[in-house]
Amino acid sequence: MRLFVSEGAPGSLPVLAAAGRARGRAELLISTVGPEECVVPFLTQPKVPVLQLDSGNYLFSTSSICRYFFLLSGWEQDDLTNQWLEWEATELQPALSAALYYLVVQGKKGEDVLGPVRRALKHIDYSLSRQNCPFLAGETESLADIVLWGALYPLLQDPAYLPEELGSLCSWFQTLSTQEPCQRAAETVLKQQGVLALRPYLQKQPQPSPPNGRAVTNEPEVWNRTKPEGLKWEEELATLSEEEITMAVTAWEKGLGGLPPLRPPQNPVLPMAGERNVLITSALPYVNNVPHLGNIIGCVLSADVFARYSRLRQWNTLYLCGTDEYGTATETKAMEEGLTPQEICDKYHAIHADIYRWFNISFDTFGRTTTPQQTKITQDIFRRLLTRGFVLQDTVEQLHCEKCARFLADRFVEGVCPFCGYEEARGDQCDKCGKLINAIELKKPQCKVCRSCPVVKSSQHLFLDLPKLETRLEEWLGKTLPGSDWTPNSRFIIRSWLRDGLKPRCITRDLKWGTPVPLEGFEDKVFYVWFDATIGYLSITANYTDQWERWWKNPEQVDLYQFMAKDNVPFHGLVFPCSALGAEDNYTLVSHLIATEYLNYEDGKFSKSRGVGVFGDMAQDTGIPADIWRFYLLYIRPEGQDSAFSWTDLLLKNNSELLNNLGNFINRAGMFVSKFFGGYVPEMVLTPDDQRLLAHVTLELRHYHQLLEKVRIRDALRSILTISRHGNQYIQVNEPWKWIKGTEADRQRAGTVTGLAVNIAALLSVMLQPYMPSVSATIQAQLQLSPPACSVLLTNFLCTLPAGHQIGTVSPLFQKLENDQIESLRQRFGGGQLEESLELKAKVSPKPAVVDTVAATGPQQIQMLMDEVTKQGNIVRELKAQKADKNQIAAEVAKLLDLKKQLSLAEGKPPEAPKCKKKK
């Protein structure tokens, strides 16, 4: 490897420090070049630092080079570090560039230099002090520490620009500056000239624009996880400028006249030239099961929030989803329930649609993959891949279950992961280590249906030649990822696949239920669901409008956001892009891939078979409104790491954040208008403190926009609660109920406080719309907010309820959750609903899975009974392993014995007599 650096180039500092840390791990030649020397042959402008790898490839991003050296030294990546790096690139660097330019090129000093970076320095100091760790990502030095230290060193090495009051920042900076790799880097780059060594480099740079707004777009989790809202508010108050206050007041005074005209509704929604066209998909849920809360937050609910937000921004938005219906899982489920595959798809498609309707998911279209359009588009993409040489043929050894008489789809095989030893690895991927697996590589494989050990058999299959498409994929990623909002986990997963090298992947299966393969010799096969499921987005759109290609073959005009849990990332970020790039038909590819981590249930996982966790069809039976479920799931959305649903926490968040904070403020603001001013918004004469509040709310509103534009959905919700909390503080400090009893001037003050408060409530109703649409609509109805004000959310806070506006009847928005109510639900969903769900299943199945009479039996019914016995046996074993309540176990054992009795009768055997325990 060869590292090119330049004296006086700021980016050389962190890469030299990182290289020193990785010393001895690989051969490295360090070359010092002039700032005008072009090191990378395909770049037209000089660029340093640059790392030339042994493969001949180049890395020329400072953070990428540092990351490479850290990986060489055995460092393991983490999400918090990735977020710090994104914050450094998007927030710290613009501010720091301005400060260094003012200092070195323009000769400014003092606050003129420190001003642009003061917020960023406070943020680092606060994060370090709140987490009580010496380094940014924990107890040990990480990549984030070196990158930020290298960026800050030229400025902070002068004690005049290292504020003493920021103790945690000072300690962190001095700790790193005394380390040998950092000292050597500083000596090499600055040559004992201090910051003046950067002058030749900075003089060639364009004058940077002064940074505006708050330093947060995709900042580290530690900001929102640890920082008390009151302290954050005080910090912002201290930094509000007169210019910000004046601009906020000017915008406020525009009122309803500041709103743009509403977009005319479209049906169907189609891309429009000159507008921002946003296409949103959520991962297609598989049709053979009922989604649980983790499925809902990971895909459809997260996408729904962003779709609603996009519409409030008046972006031209199409949000689509549907059920993924082909594959072995559907065939198996059909056999279990005594239905045909099409009947099972029809049944569960309706169940999914009902669940999402109850959760108020605002799809523009909710379709399915079992359509002629799916066949047509999938086969067209396949033929294009075939004619361009991207499809291979080969013999495949597959697992075949002799008992079920079928080849087993990867997800219907479980066994021990050959890489990490995880005992519940699937036949396609291990959920623990994330590595891809061929099913035959599993140790101790089992058929998930009957638990027998499958055997290996051969079959001829088709493969997508991913290695041949790898270069195209890399080029596309190189253009797409910079500046995009791919989540850190999605970037990491795709890079992990590429680092290991792509391999051909089989795209056909020996099944009946699927998209037929249009190739001679393969008429008895269908496409593997992971190949054609993502094509379902296209076919669903094609069933919505015959002009579907305006969305899906229009990458120049369409911005595609795709939402999913992290296990779906490879199929959306790699497999479908490879298929589309190979098809060479100008397909729209994902611009922003938004992946969540996993949501767990209390101390474990959701399990339908064990009756653990809340599933979509049961949430509406709890008596808790859909918007409360939406709020809590979004509040705990697993954005940077796994999170867990907790009944106790649900109670606390409902009673504190919704009832006592948000609901209390909005209700008080409306009630004061009704009680003190006859239901009419009073005149408002703003004092300097009121104007400062306007600027403050505007700042938080813009923070909300910044976060949602970066799809930081959970963190943006905190902005709503922050505004509400300080609305409460504003009312409490100003006490309008006292002023209303005084002089005319006192009454006017009460009117100003009340009018400003009710306008904040109106703003909150619009900000809340993506999260809690029903509650939002209720607030807007109570306040009689005009349709234009309900339909658009600007970046400025406008007076949308002017003096003289009449509001409606105000009533409480939320109900308190009681401990005994929550405890009852905890017990019910901790395994208590198992019997309930089994009874429900028996009631709703159009054809009984268990047959009561011998006369009705045949081979299919016998097989169904055998499957039921196996399933019930698994339920009993799981309950015993969990040491469940004895009465519950006894009830399930009784069911198992009854099933065995029915099976014996169906097979013409005498029922087994129950085994008696011998007396001691």
C-alpha cells in the first residue's frame, strides 16, 4: 500500500495518526507530495490524502482511509461511530472550514474565529460529559476520535481556541494529542508552524459560506439519547441571534398569507417535471403470517410517517406496498390450513390489509404479487439478463424432505450456522452473524415443518451471475451513496457482502407456486422469491397505473426511498440493483435505503407459536387506540440499535409524554381561548420574550425538518415533544389565568400568551400528523384550523390562528393507562393468548385443519393431522422448556393427545391407551 500526504493539507493529520495506529499490520509506504500533484489518475483535480491499495484501487476520502487502517488493526465497526463520522462530514467540517479560513487567510481572531464552531465544540463536550466516557464511542479510542481530533487539531492546538469551560472536550483533546501516532502526524503536517502551515492549502480553497442553523442533521445518537430537553433548550436560547429572532417574527406576521397554494390532487399519482417526485416503498410482508409490532415499525409504519411528511412538504409522493405471495411458505401454509395457495393468499392479504387500515397506514396502493403483471415484468427482466449473458446454468444440490415429499426453500430449513455456531440459522442467512448460507452447509439441518432431517438431492437450476455485475454495482454505489440517506447499517451490510466477494446466486426453485420460468427445460420450475419479490414493487405500480414506467424507468426525475428491517437490505441494495443494471432498461434504483434494527418484545422475541408478543390483529382488541400504538412504536423505533417493546414503558410514555405533556398543553391552550375569550383567538402584542419564543419554536421546527429529511423519524418526534414541553413552561411562567383578572393591559398580556400558545398548538397538530394522524385531525377540528394550514408544513412558524378566529369545542385528547390494565395485557401477551389464538384459528379457517370423522379422511387429511400433531408437540415442548404454568401445559398436552387419537382413527389404528405412571 502507498499513502500520499501533503504538508499543510488538513486531511493528512487524521490519516497519518490512523496509519501509525495500524503500524506493523501491513506494508505501507508513505509519500509526501506537493498540493498540486495529481495522484489519482482518473481525477481531474489534485486530491490528498490518497491511499493506493495493493489491488490498484484508490481511497481518497479521509474517513474512508482512516476506517481502512482501523479495520486493519482489528477494530470492529459500530453504529455510533458511523453517526459521529456523518456528523463530522455534514456539520463539523463546514463550520471548521469557515473558522480556519477566517483565521489563516483573513487574519481574523477571537470570537470571529470561534463563533462558527462554538456550537459544534459544545456538542462534543456535552456528549462526552453526559455519557461519562473518555472517548466519543465509549471507553476505548475509536475511528471517530481520530477523525474528529485530526479535523480539530489545527485550530485547538492554540489554547486561545480551546475554551476552558468545555472541560470534557479539553480532556479528550489533550489525551489524544499526547499519543505518539497523533504527535508524529502533527509534526509531519504542521512542521512546527502551527495553523499557519495550512495557509498555502487554504488560500487555494473557495471562501466557505458561514454555517447556518443548528448543527444537526444526522448527528450521533448520544445527542438525543442522553441530553435533557431543558438543557438543550437553554443552550439554544443562549445562541439565538437578533437576526434569527427578526426573521422568525417576520415569518410569523405573514400568517395564512405565507402559505403556498395547495397541490391539486392526482389520481393516479404520476411524476411531474420540475417537481420533487418521491417514490416510497415498504418491504412487502410475506403473506403466510400475521405481522407483529416489530414488522409494523420496521416497514410500513416508518414508511407511512415519511410518506405523510412528504405530502406535507407538497412533494409529489407515491407510497406503495403489498403482500409477497409466492413461494414454499405459501404452499406449506395452505397445506396446514387445508386451503389452496391462492385461497391462503386471498385470506392473508385481507388480514394484512385490515391490520394496516386499522393502523391508519396511508398507502396510495396496497397490492399483491400474484398478478399477470408480476409474471410479465419478471419474465421480461429475466429475458434481458439472459440475452446479455448474466444468467448461468448449473446443477444444485438441495435439501429434500422425504417426509413432506418436497424440496425445501431455504427459509424452511433450520440448523447450526457453519460460521458462528448459532443454533437457529436459516437456510439462506444467519440472523446472528449475518453471513449468507447455502442450506446444505448447515450443520444438523431440520425441516421446519416436520422436524425431520432432510437429504441432499440434485437439480438443474439458473443463477444470476453477480460476479459479472459486481463492477456495475460498485460504480452505481459510488455515485449513489455519497450524499444519500442510506442508514449506517444498510451501508455496512452491503459493504460486507462486497468485501467478501459476490457469488452467483440461484434464481429458480422446484416449486409449483411462483412466477414460471420462460425457458425451455425449466418449465417445471418457478423463480426463487428473493429474485422476483422486489420486482413486486414494479408490478404493484403497474396494477395501479398503466403508466408505471414513469415511476420505475425514470431515475432522472424520481427519488426512491425504500423502508425495511435490516435482514432485507441485501435484496434491495444488491440483488435487485444488479438485476436492474444487468437488464439495461433504465430502471429507477433506490436512492435512500432506510433499514431499522430489530424490535424485541420485553425480554425476548415475538413468537406467534408461543403466544408471546402483540401481533397486528390483536392490537385493536387491547382497547388502546391505534395512534397510541403508532406513537409508542415510533418513540422506540430501533434506528441505531435494537430496541424492545415494554408494557411498563408504554404506560409511562402515554401518561407522561402524551397525557401530561402534549395533551395537557394543547388542551390548556384551547381551554384558555374558550374560557377567557369566548372561543375567539385574542389580539397578540408580542414582547421581546415572546419574539424569542417564536424564534425558538422556529429553530425546533427546522430541527424537525432536518431530522425528517434525513429520515431520523424517532428523533424528529422528540422535537414535537420539546416544543410542547416548552409551551407548557411558557404558560406556567406567564400565568394567563392571573393576568385575565387584572387591568386592561393585564388582560392584553393574558390574550397574547393565550393566542401564542394556541398557535403553537396548531403548529403541533400539523407536525404531529405524520405520527398520529387521528389525534392530529382531532386537534385541527377542535381548533377549526383551515384546510391550507392543515395540509402544508413550512420551515417557518406562521400565525395560522389570527385574532378573531373562532375555535370549536375543546376536549381532552388522551386517556390515562392504569397499572392493572397494563398488567393484565402483559400477562395476556406473555403467552396467555396462545389458547385464544388457537381457538380463533379454528374458528376462522374455512376448512378445518383437524378432521373429526373417519369417513372424511384420506391421504391429504392424514398428512394434515400428522402436521398438526408435530406442531402441537412443538408447542408442548416449548412450554415445558420455558417452565410455563402447569395448567397451561396440561391443556396443551390434552390437545396433543386428542390430535394423536384422531390421527390413529384416521389411519385405521386403535387409539393408544394413555400411559400410566407406576406407583413407587
